[in-house]
Amino acid sequence: MKRNNKGCEEDACSLEKYPDEKAHKRVLMFVPQGFEDLEVATFTDIIGWTRVLKEVKSVDLVITAFRRSVSSKHNLIIRAHMLLDEVKIMDYHALIIPGGFNDSGYEEVYDERVLDIIKKVYENGGIITAMCVGSLPVAKAGILKDKKATTYSLSRRHDNLQTLRDYGAITVSERIVVSDRIITNRGPDTTIEVAFKLLEMLNGEEDMKLIKKAMMFE
């Protein structure tokens, strides 16, 4: 059996060792067509700063998608580091699902392969960060049942809060909600706060504050 770059046989790494608090952290971001620009760029920037400051633990962010190039609602085009089918779940300590616009292709976020990734990262002990309507596929994956959550509530076409409730979530009117390693938020306005919250959950408060200071948020 082939061995991976962690020195263990593929599909044979012990779940008890994941995630290792002392391990180099890796974050996966699934980016669908029609994504919200701010909810992608903010994470690449803030997490990217961990590779600038030597005082903090470095965190890698890997972008995955169904195709090599993905376009946002506002025509920002980004290139995925790897296709979703190439992802090895055990390599990642967190997953980010940005929000987006259904009229621009965002529906692909409900694909069974995406739902499977969400469930597996969570079941393996990872953090799920669901931005805006990104909480809807997370709820559909079944991991928000009986947990507090929020989502974008100003849609004229869809009652997103009711959709969360239909999947068993407990909806609350808060800007950001953290419930059992799952972060949800109400929209693009809280993206910077959510990115720092994810960094704090990954690396600890001290590293998060150092990055904030270096980026002049404090």
C-alpha cells in the first residue's frame, strides 16, 4: 500500500491523532461558482499572514473546487490548488464554505461530494466555517441538527433561516455563532471577525492577536 507524505499508509492514519494540536495546521476551502468575493479573499489574506510572521504557527490554506478556475458573482476568477476529488480529508484541520449566489452557479455547493467532505471533516474533529448561506449545505449535511446557527436573512427569494430549522438547527439572531466546532455567520459584514475566530480556534488566542496587531486591527 502506498504511503502518504505523513509516513502512514493511505486511509490508515489513526483518527485518534486527528487533529494534533502540535501539528502544522492545514485549512481546506471549497470554492463554488458564484462565490462571494469577500468571503474567499479575507481568509486567504488573514491566514496567509501566518506565513509572514515567524512568531506564530504557520497555517496553510488550500483552495479546492470542481474545476481549476472558478468565477465569483462579480467576475473575480481564482484558480483552485486541487480538484475536490483529489482531496485527502485527513490532511485538514478545518473546512471553509463561503457563501454565494444561486443565479451564478452556487447550487453546486449542495453536491453530495461536498456534503460528504463537510461530514467527514467534522466527524474527524475538524472545524467547519460556514459563511453566510454556506450554512445551508452544512445543515443539509446533517451536522447542525440541535445546534445553534445563523445565516443570511435578507433574501427576497428564500427563507434561509427556515431552511436551517427544516434541517434541525436552532436559529438565533446573532452576527456570529460558534456551536461545537461549527462557525456560522449572517453575511459578508462579519467575514474579518470570522476569519480571526477561525485562526484563534486553530492556533490559539496569542497567535490570533499577533496577526491582528501586524495587520493593524489593534
